[in-house]
Amino acid sequence: MKTCDTHPRYLGLRKPRSKCQKCVELFELKNATCNLCGLTCNLEGDIPRKFASSYGLINASVSGGFDSTPGNGQGALDDMTQYQFSLCEFCLDWLFERCKVPPRVTDYIDYRDESFRPAAERVAKDEWRKQKTIFFVEKEQRDKARNDALRVFYLKNVDAIVA
């Protein structure tokens, strides 16, 4: 019985495969791709590769219920169906900017609620942020990838949108 090299006794169980489920999950988390812009969710920067990880909403899942089944209810997700996706931090920030009701933001240090401010505004106005150029170059790359993906979507669905 071959065990995982990284977690040979994960939860006290010997695994009969070369990689245990924990390793598979960690690999997926470290290598997530954003479903909106299509780029990696990794933020590497100065972080050594072995510590790099994905950031954002990673491997999130949502499912519909009976009342939400399109054509049989009021919603848009099918009953008995799970949708799994990841969104990078840049696409989350883009999405939050477009919310009619902004997300709740709470500071972890003093548990104080703050008003949502888009990342670009925070970086531009906060003096203590030192890697402004790196941020704006990355943001421009993410915005272009997202805009390209949305353009393809709109072009494929232009007839439905106009109707």
C-alpha cells in the first residue's frame, strides 16, 4: 500500500494512492483559475513559489433548489445541480464595484465596519501602499482579460441581448 509522501498518515489513515485527497485539494487551491477573466488566482509577487497560493473566492459552490429551477420556478439555477467556480481578487473587486448594495467590509484588527472602496481607489489614496505601480500593471492585465472574455460573451449573445 503506497502512501502519500506529504501526508503519509493524514487523519491517521493510510492512503492507497500516491497523493492523498488533502494534497489534491491543496494543489487545486494553489492553482485555481478565475472563471471570469481566465487568469490564475495566484498572487506570487515576492512570495517563494512553495508558499504561493490562490487568493479570492476559490472553489466556491452554489446549488439551486426546486423552486429555483428555470421554467419550473422563479430562479435561474437548476435543482439538484451544483455550480463550482473561482474568482480572483481583481474580479471580485470589479464585481463589488457593480453591486447596488455594496458588500460589508470589516477590519480584522478592531472588527470595525468600513465603507467599501474599490482597490484602485485604496491604492491611489493610501500613502502607506508602496507597490502602486505593480498593482496598476496587474489590474490593467486583469481588466483586459476580463473585458476580452465579456466581449466574446456579448458577441455570442448579441441577438438575445437586443431582443
